[in-house]
Amino acid sequence: QVQFVESGGGLVQPGGSLRLSCAASLRDFSIYAMGWYRQAPGKQRELVATISSTGSSATYVDSVRGRFTISRDNAKNTVYLQIDSLIPEDTAVYYCNAGGLGPPLYAWGQGTQVTVSS
């Protein structure tokens, strides 16, 4: 059974930074493109960043480009999301999943809460 365990969220002030991690119990992790998603209160879950299977390419939604950086460590079955220059609109539960720009392939983990507030 595939599981994703997200961590690293918290309460931060505007302008702050966080590094989110997602550990995947996914066989052959290195063949999958991965994505980070977020769901804000009252809104649909949205894809914010993707990374190719090798880590050589990444994509970002316009609202986070230049502030978010996705990376991965295939030896650790882990994908990361560095979030800088946080703004209140980044407040959401953050999730990861396999599939990259395509539809998410597996059940969701519990996510990690990011709250940006002064």
C-alpha cells in the first residue's frame, strides 16, 4: 500500500520560510514524477509544483513561481518543497502525490498544515 507522509509545516510570519518533506513508501519511487498540492480552507486542492522522475525539471503554478522550490532525493524516497517569502495566501494543507502534471495516482496522505499569519 502506497503511503505519503508529509511533514515540516507550521505557523510562520509573512516573509518566513519552511521546508516541507514528503516520504513516500512507493516502490520504484525514482520512476515517478511527483507533485506538491495544497488545499486552502473552502477551496479545491490545487497542484502547485511538480518535479520529473530524475529531478532535472520542475514546474510551478504562477502564484508560487520564484518563491517555491521543489526537489527530491531518490535514495531516500523523499520529495521536498522549500517555501520562501511566505504570504497569508499560502495558508493551506500541503500534500504530495505521484503523477507530476498528470492526475494524482494514489490515495492522499494526512498532509502538513502551513499557516502564515502575523
